[in-house]
Amino acid sequence: MDDVVCVIMGGGRGTRLFPLTKDRCKPAVPLAGKYRLVDIPISNCINSGFKNIYILTQFNTRSLHTHISNTYKFDIFGKGKIEIFSAEQTGDGIGNWYEGTADAVRKNLRYLGASPEGLVVILSGDQLYRMDIAHFIQHHIDTNAEVTIAAKAIANENISAFGVMRIQNDLSITEFVEKPKDPNLINSLSLKGELQKYLKYPYKKPCSLASMGIYVFKMSVLQKALEEEGSDFGKEIIPGLLGKVAMKAYIFDDYWEDIGTVRSFFETNLMLTNLVPEFNFFDANKPIYTQSQTLPAAKINGCNMQRVLVADGAIISDATLKRCVISERSVIGNHSELENVLMFGADRFESIDCDRALPHLGIGKNCQIRNSIIDCNARIGDNCILSPENKPLTYDYSNDIYIRDGVLCIGKDAVIGSDTTF
């Protein structure tokens, strides 16, 4: 398995994650108090023994570049590298903005370095899961596939948001339907009979196989496929290859969540506060890597907390927190109450004698905040009441306050004055 390269897709605008992607690309969005979304696929690659990794992106890349360069360093003996390929103008007509997932790979294919007989693993940059990619590739080899698609069983009532595949008993894919809406078609695609033997856990409701947007291609097949028109793998390239190449499914029957929307991102983070979360960041054998920060331990002064994650450098005083994820260098003032809150913290500590024309970094005293995401370096004054309740599901109140999918979002570097009620 030496001739394997891994490509992480992160080139989209991330519009469904706005305003979290207003000033950063999607793979750089913070996760679980101390990580970034891109740490998930990178860690899966490293834990599986693959260290030739390329990240394709084009919007707001500075934060991602900084995180990657500060986090992932391989010595000369490890023979590994992580490179970011941003869209570029090359003067030969090849370089331009990426028009989709397949187009992004097409424009960088010559840089990947795999031989025609080598393998290219294509991964998504906005999912939470833990996969042994070596097992995925071995399945590809054992089934004599030329293209393998990772698939997850999803209840039919939720399947219309995904690309759905029909398979035979040998896992050959015979049909691929992008985001089906017809109930009769969805029912016909359901896993039935002997096909359910591939599921580790029984499903109480009818389910179908959804593409995870994770693929293994034989390099020569990928090269030929990208010579044809088509900018997106799920919509054009994969359907165009059906019946022409040996295409197999790899059924992944463990935790997987697409966190491409504000609501799914919000709920996935809060799930991590459960007594036994569905995804385990505490697995010492397959850790999730991220940037190592030299920070003091979190300081908790007389607080009441229920199901809360608190990262290093946080200072929380006489506050009440329920079901919250509190990131590095977060500051929460006396007698504030937070419920269902993600707080991204700050890039730096701030002296208490700084300019008093602005509220301090973090949350002031006597605030009540519910069902909210507070982005990095936000300043919220004293006595503020913030909640999306009884408001539209989508709403732009200002450049600092948004509602998306029913979640209140306080923007990066936002300033919310004392006594604000929203």
C-alpha cells in the first residue's frame, strides 16, 4: 500500500455553515473545544498509516494554512507530507477556480504523484467519523474494484439528502441516485434480504445505502474519468462510471455524521457532552490530532456545571453551565447562565486593564445565553440576554448576530454591548 495518496476536499464556500465560514474555510471551523474539522480526516489518514495527504481548498484559507503548518510536521525519515492546494491561475488554461469536487481533483491531478496503478483516496472535510482507511483500501483490493464508494446505512426518512446506491450481493453498485425524493424509488433502494447481513447493528426502520462522499480510485481510472466533462463526483463522475468500471461499495457501519450545516454542526458538538457520546475523542489507540498549545489548565471558580466540555486556558467564575462546549481561552463572567452553547474562545489572553471602551473578550457578568454558537474573539458585555427562541429560523440581525437553522450565531470578533437583549 505504498502507492497511495489521500486527498481531502475542502474547496467549497461552506455556505451552509455561514457565518462560521465567513472568515475561514470549512475545514478550519473549530470542533469539540480544541480541534478543527480538518483534523478528523487527517487523523484517520495518519492512524491508518498514510501520510501523503493533499488538501484542496480555495476560500478563506489563511486560518487553515496556519493550523496545518503549526500542527502537522513530519521529519525527513517519516516520508510524509501534508500539502494544501488552493485554486490558482497558472497561465496554461488549467488553473482556475474549482467548479466542484471532481474539478478540484482534475486541476491538481498532475501534482498527486501516484502511478497509474496506484490508488487515490478522496475524503470529505466536513464529517465526524473514525475509519481505518487501510481496511477500506484492502477491501478495494480484495474485491478487484476499480472504484470503491464508502457507504452508510441511513433511515429512508432521512435519505433524500444523500446520494443513494443500489448494490448486489457481491457489493457491486448497479444504480446511483443523487438525493432521491420519490418515496417509491427510495423504497426500492432499501437494503433487504441478504444485503442486511452487511450491517453490524440491526435497523428498526427501513434504510438505504448513502454515499459518504469517500472514494478509492485506481489512478488510471480516475485520470480517464476526469477527462470527461463533469465537475462533481456524486452528481456526474460516479453515475457516468456505472457499468463501465468495476464499482463496489464499502459498508461503514459505525458512527458517521455529515456536519455541513449549522444545525448538524451544533447538535454534533453538543452530543459530545453526553455521558457516553457516540463518538469517542478519548480513544488512545486512534487519537484525533490537533495543534499543541502551551496553555494553563482551565480555571473553574465556584460553578454549577452539567455535561460540559472545557478546554485549556478557560476561566469561568460563579457561572451556571448546562450542555456546553467551552473552547480554549474562553472567559465567562460571574453569575452568567449558559445552556446549549458552543463557545469558540479566543486567540489570545487579554489583560484586565485593557481598553474599557469595549467589553472584555468572552462573556461578561449576569448574562443569559441559550442555543447559541459564540465564535472566536467575540466580546459580550454584562447583563446580556441572547437566544433564538421565538425568532425566525434564518435571520440576519447585524454583522455580528445571525440565526441559522434555529441556532443563534455570534460572529467572529463580534462586539455585543452590555444590556443587549436579543
